[in-house]
Amino acid sequence: MNHKELVDHVSASLFKKSRKLESRKSWLAMRNYLQQLNDEQLNAILKDSA
């Protein structure tokens, strides 16, 4: 899985877990933050959100 796919997967998982849609501004802020993380950090978030 490449970095972009991992960011997509983590953000989808986090939104699914929260069960609510955030504003577009906050969604973009979260995506920007996730894109700055490395793959190990993203995998850790994904593991914790499962």
C-alpha cells in the first residue's frame, strides 16, 4: 500500500469510528496532518482505531 492509499485508509477508518461527518475544513486539516506522518505512524493509528 503506498502512502496516499494508507492516508486514505486511516482517514476513512477514523471517520467510520467517529460515525459523524466533520466540516470540510477539519477534514482537510486532518488529511494534511496524516500526510505528514510516515507509514509506521499511519499503521500505528490504523491499528489503534480498529
